[in-house]
Amino acid sequence: MTNPIRPGGREAPGLPTPPSGWPIGSYRTYAEAQKAVDYLSDAEFPVQDVTIVGVDLMQVERVLGRLTWGKVIGGGVASGAWLGLFFGLLLSLVVTGAIVVPIAFGIIGGIVFGVISTSIPYAATRGTRDFASTMQLVAGRYDVICDPKSAPQARDLLARTTI
């Protein structure tokens, strides 16, 4: 999904530059813009001349649910147990004797670590953030732009689609 940055002109190598080109299509979702570029690719259009640009960017925080001490500790136990099981299995490969002992120590140690690593950050919020969420960067629309030398051809190709 990412491409290497190709700086132009006198700009320092590796610094991001604003996209340039002529608009050949505007879409409501990223999937629609991606479908348009895929259509151009299927038509053997030189897609290296095309850029998808997210316009009117928004940071969206989607709330997943309420957090309680029970959920925080339960999540710490579950994630810690999995991590401990993994390390216990690795340790059982190099330790001689009963396989169960390193696995049990791994799981117990993982649970302790998991509970501590989830409880401290939650306690530090002191009730000011009692919910779980995810962050997303979303655009209001997605413009497909193209190098001016091939933009008319791309626009003509996209005019034939129902995207």
C-alpha cells in the first residue's frame, strides 16, 4: 500500500512531497478508488503515473466499550497466559526433565506480567478514560490523480466504468 518516496526538484531526498497531477476521478471510499486504479491496471494503463489522495482527513476514534477493573485484569490474565505459554514452550525445549514445569512457570509468570502491565496504565488514568477504543485516519473522499501526460487517456478509461 505504500510506495517509496520520489522527491522532485531541489527537495531533500526522502522528505514527503505533496502529490501533483490532474484529477481523473473522485470516490467516496478508498475501496472504490483502489478499484478504479485496478481497472486502469487491468487495461494495461501505466499505473505508476497514478496516485490515490485522501482529502479532508479526519482522525476517528471508535469506542469499543466500557472498561472495568474486571475487564482490565481479565485481559491481562488472558494475554499474559498466552505469552507465558509461548515462553514456557520455548523453555521446555532446552530444559531437561518434566515438560510441564517450565510451561507452568511460564504461564504463571506471564499472568503476573500481564496483570501488572495492564493494571498500572489503567490505574494511572484514575477513571478519566474508562473505555476502550481504536483510532483510524479516514478521508472524506479519495481523489485519483494522474500525471498530466497520460491523464486524458486515464479519464477516458475510467469513464467506461460504473465505479
